[in-house]
Amino acid sequence: MSRQQQNPIPQGPPAEEPTTDPAQRRQAARAVASAARDAEDCARLLDALGLRATDGLDTDTPRHRRRAG
């Protein structure tokens, strides 16, 4: 028996299939943004994780109703 047959590599879902719900994506994007050094670092980290900056937005609250600062 070959070594590969003894220790098969586990296969996860394909990268293009989202495995998180919108609330999890929002939380993850915000966590990345809070830990990033600057906007460029944030963009690079989000891209590496397959997230977008818009994932961090609260889409339940209309924009004109959000509190400022």
C-alpha cells in the first residue's frame, strides 16, 4: 500500500462556495478591519480571506439612519 493511500489528504469544500452566512462574513470583515495597520493592510487581509470591504457593512440599517461617529 502506498503512503498516499494510508494518509489521504482531507478535502474541504471548494473555495468558491461560501461557507459562512452574511452575519459571519460581517463579523470577520470587521475583525480584520480593527486589526489592520492601515487601509492597504486591511484590503490585503480581506482579499486573502476571500472577503470584501462591503461584507463589513450593516445592511439591515438604512444608510441615512446610521449614527455618525
